[in-house]
Amino acid sequence: MPPAHTFFIATRGSALALAQANAVLAQCRTAFPRLKFALKIITTTGDKLQTASLAREGKSLPKGLFTKELEVALLEHHADLAVHSLKDLPTELPPGLHLGAVGKRADVRDVLIYRAAKRIPEPSQGRGLKPKLTIKGLPKGATVGTSSTRRKSQLLDCRPELNIVELRGNVLTRLQKLADQPELDAIILAAAGLQRLHFHITPAGKLRGKGLPDGLLATILAPEVMLPCVGQGALGFETRVGDARIAPICERLNHPQTWQCVSAERAFLAAMGGGCQSPVAAYAEIIAKKIRLRAVSFRDPKIVRRGEGKASVKEAVELGRELATELGASG
């Protein structure tokens, strides 16, 4: 590879996307000190539609809301590698592109975030809650904000009387809405996104970090309580098929164990015929050299289907497809 060539890494411009892309940029520069790398920031359709609903009842959503423009940049050779939150990347990619690698998975869990109870309550600032709160411990009829059909379905399965409302925007926007809107009792965000923005939860359950509103508490939800989204916590690196220059870079960026796990999850999602906003969840782990995949589907509102399977790591894709068949794949 000629040292003069600059490898452009395409990314969205949100704070979280930039944090992720800059981490990848640093990885590339460390692994290939003689090569040149730079970021190319691109605005996607999803970024332009911040006020649009991502969960319109009875209507299909366009695929690749947060990926399409990055893919165009790859196909037109304006970028060499696109960094995605893997949960946002459709299982069906445009001709000429493929998933070249995945980074080591971060925390896959979701986090329940809510306002702390004040010593002297002020009704205009909303209801305050005690630390270490669980979903089952939410007040009856509490209002929870999320744009994820997966989270909504699991919340209502646990607590049918909860009031689930749409919540859009980047991480800080959602946290500020929780702080500012008294009618909102709690929200749910991904632990990986909070961690990549250098936010943390103290032993007392307080959410801390630069730029955060005061008085927020957080509880990490185990996968047994809230099964993660397919690919959650992992970064996906999309590239052109057959690009020999980027192949060794992808090989260095790839984390084999994460690749095997998300391959099972994405095979499950593809076989279910859904996208990132489908009311399904799947989570794969490698345990004692075997891959275990747990999944749940809420596609039929009258029947919740759950399943679990194990296989050798070499059979990750087959495991995902088999579990999808068990849970009622659309074919």
C-alpha cells in the first residue's frame, strides 16, 4: 500500500458517532503508523429526521436511516471504511459492499435512567425516584421514553400498564428531555453509548459525566430483564467488496469472538425478515467454546416467542437461522 494514500473513515457527526470513529481512527494509526487516515463526517437521513417517528404503527420504515449516505460515499470512493453502530446496520447491504470487520464488543446491556427524588419535591420538575430502581419497581402507570419497538415490547411484557412514549434525539438530547419534561419518568439507553461518551454510574447509582443534567440516576438492566438489540455494543466496519487495500486494515480491526456472536444474531434477524426497528431481540455469547444464542420475538402481538440454542462457533450463522425458524421466521 502506498504510504501517500489517505484512508478516509466515514462517520456520522453525532457526539457518539464521533467518539466511536475517533477511537477507530486511533486504532488504525497505532496499528499502521506509516499509513495516513482521516475522518469524513457525513450527515445521514436519520440525522435529518430527528423529529420523525421511528416506530410508526402499521407502517414500514426505510432501511438504513443512519447508514445510506455513508454507503454512497463508499460506493463512490469518497471513503474507504464506514464506522457504524452495528445495531443500525441492515443485514442486507447494497451490492458491492459488505461487513468487513467488527470491533470488540462493549457492554451489551441497556440502562434505565430516571430522576432522583429531591428532599423537597417540586411537582413542576417531575416525579423523583429512589436509587437502584428496577422496571418492576417503576410507579404504576409510569411514563417511559424510547423509540425502540424492542424495548417497548419488553417493557410492556413486564409491566403492561406502563405508558410508553416516543423519544428521539442523540444521547444528550434524550437525557436533557428527561431532566426537563416532568411528565417523563424514565428513559432507556444503551450502556455502550453512555460509556463511549465517558458517562459512568457511581456505586450509589448516580449518572455522572461532562455536560450531563444534574440529578439523574441509572440502573443497568441484565439481559434476562431486557434482551439486547442484534449487534448492540459492537461497531461494524463496512467496506467495498474486493478492496485489497482495506482488507489488511479490517483484519487488524476485527475481533473474532465478537464476529462469531454477531454473525449468529444477524443471521437470526435476517431470517426473521426484520430490520433494526423490528420487535425482536437476540444476544449471543461464547461459553466454553460453544456459542449460545437467546432470542425473543414480539412480531405477533398476541404471542411472545422465546428461544435459546447452542452450537459450535463455526455454526454461528446456522444457529441464528435455526432459532429464527423456531420463533416463526417470515422466510
